[in-house]
Amino acid sequence: MWSRPLLSRGWSRVCLLKQYLFTMKLQSPEFQSLFTEGLKSLTELFVKENHELRIAGGAVRDLLNGVKPQDVDFATTATPAQMKEMFQSAGIRMINNKGEKHGTITARLHEENFEITTLRIDVVTDGRHAEVEFTTDWQKDAERRDLTINSMFLGFDGTLFDYFNGYEDLQNKKVRFVGHAKQRIQEDYLRILRYFRFYGRIVDKLGDHDPETLEAIAENAKGLAAISGERIWVELKKILVGNHVNHLIHLIYDLDVAPYIGLPANASLEEFDKVSKNVEGLSPKPMTLLASLFKVQDDVTKLDLRLKISKEEKNLGLFIVKNRKDLIKATDSSEPLKPYQDFIIDSRESDATTRVCELLKYQGEQCLLKEMQQWSIPPFPVSGHDIRKVGISSGKEIGALLQQLRERWKKSGYQMEKDELLSYIKKT
């Protein structure tokens, strides 16, 4: 829903990809809420030293959408060396110097970290990384960014600087690359997945893709083969939990992106269609939905080899593929949840309940999911020590009796108490 926190607008022609600089003034509660003591001190310092500082990228997009950004990145005309000298003179601590070669300095003021990056131009790109040189030209920095909606800057007086119609695209819920899609993608092939991710975040109308963009993605999909699995998995997870996931996964297959990001060539897209409907509104984990593409457990293993997923994610995928057809609700009793509860009791693993809840989402069992989320695992009331007290000392016999009593306890719906269970031993 759009609010129009507009005070003024202006247009000025710039000679950059035949675009215009669009400006307007933003004044909104979300924007004003950013002005902490730390940010006020930071902006005062940059003004004092005659260096320009603006909010950049995703934070600007979020503010224009009426959302307070979780992370705020800053861009500046000051070089890293100038920033270091400025912060050192002001007694401001700097942390995490790993980003310095890319132009990023992180300063800590009033218990807040501020990540500030010098305006840059990409000099050489290889589809994964870029060699950069610094600039004071805001337009050129905007030109190197991926999407129009991520290429805007915001001054601290509320002035928006938009060189590529990002504001208009955001209003129209349109996702477009800055300039030519092919060029932007070849600078960093991960931008293919970023396009899909932001499509899921921004777009309302399905299928509203620029044909040139889809063509560029199809032509350059193989470039993703050289991108690290970890980077791909970060983007793919966000696609899987975003909007329009069914449309986007089908597009990933239609454009032949899938084989380069670890997804199986012979995926079960019919199963995926069914499961993507089942999980609507249930907030599934990314792997829960992704598992529907896998026909066998080996597909999960191959995905892990490519994307380096976590052990927890891999185990969830293996669990769902193994149990989705056999671990189902009881249809011949008044306790449809019992097969799942018995599985959890028998598994004795700390994350068994979490996995079963994800399986219930996969199967579309919304009512059973609510019941399972409210269920607490009952403690089995008998121990080996209890059995020894009734005169049985053989470890092997104790183990066998414990298993028999556990089965009897399960059949009672976990209701039988210790004395009742131990009386069964005495009878035998």
C-alpha cells in the first residue's frame, strides 16, 4: 500500500544511459526514526569535513515502501583513506577492516555500527567479483548497481536521487535491471537469482517480465556454475519463502537455470505444484518446499554437494523424502495424529517434533499441525532401575522389557502410569 510522503519533485537531464535524474523530498515516520544519536553524529562529521554522505540501495527502497529498513548502508564521496583519517581524528572506533579494499569502512558511534562505502566504478568484472576504482560521481555508482529499485540514494534532508526510474518502477511494482540486463548479469551472475528474489518481493502481477530480461537470463544461466554454492543458497532460500514461489521455480526450470544451482534435472514439478499449494500460509522452511522437487534421497545429497547446505537442512530434506508417503495420518482411528506422535516418541531426537511439523506442512495437514504444535512429548514413566527393583537384573532382559512396556504405553495413548506398566511385568 502506497503512501505519498512527497514534498516536492524535480527533473534534470543527465547524460547517463539516456535516463533522467528524478528528485523528490521524503518525509515519513520511518525515515525520521533512523535519526539516532549515532547517525546524527555521523552526518555532522561528514558535513564538517565537506564529504557527501547518503543512504544507499535497499534501505532507500524499503523507506519508499513505508518500511523501516533492518539494515542501512551508506555511500560517500570520501575515500577509505579519508574516512579513516576523519574517524581517527574524531576518536571514532573502526571495526572489521575486511571491507576496506572494496571501499567499505565500518565505524562505531553510540553503540551502533555504520557501514559506509566509497562511490565506485567497476573496472574489471569476471561474473563473480569486480575490481573497482573510486569516484565522486553518484550517477556512475548508481549505474553499476543491479536493479533500478536498488539504485537510489537518499540525502539526510529527505532528498531522493533516482537516476534510473527506480521510484516509478517501485510504484508500478516492476523489477528491472539498470541499463541492459545482459551486461548487469555478466558482471555478477548471482544477479539472476536476485532478480527472481526481488520479483517475489515486489511484483503483484504474475508473468510481468521484460522479454529482454528473460532472454538474458536464459543465455547466461550457465554463468551460475562458477558462483559459490553458499551464495546461491542464500538467494534460493529467500526465493523459496517469498511470494510467487511456484511461478519462479517453474521459470528457473523453463530458463534452464536449475542445473547450475544444484536442482535435479528430472524434478517432480507435479509434486512441487501440489506441495506449494499445501504450504500456503504455513511458513514452511525453505527445504520443506524444496524437497518436493526431489524424487529420491540422493537428490538431497547432490544438492548438498553443490550448495553446502547446513546439516539440519540436509537432514530435513532426507527426512521428508523418506517419510512423505509412509508417515501419514491415521484414517482408521479417532487419533489421526498418533502415527506422527509415535514416530517422535520412537526417534528420541531433539528436533523430531520440528521435522514432523515441517512434514505436516508439506502434506497440507493444517489442523494436525496446530494440534502437533500444542502437543508436548510425554515422558515414558518406567526406567531400567524400576525394572531392577522388581527382581530382574539381566541387561538384555531389561532392554527387551522396556521396549515391550513402551509399546504398551504407546497403545494406551501414553496414558498408562508406572505402577500399571510394572504390574504387567509381575503378571508375566
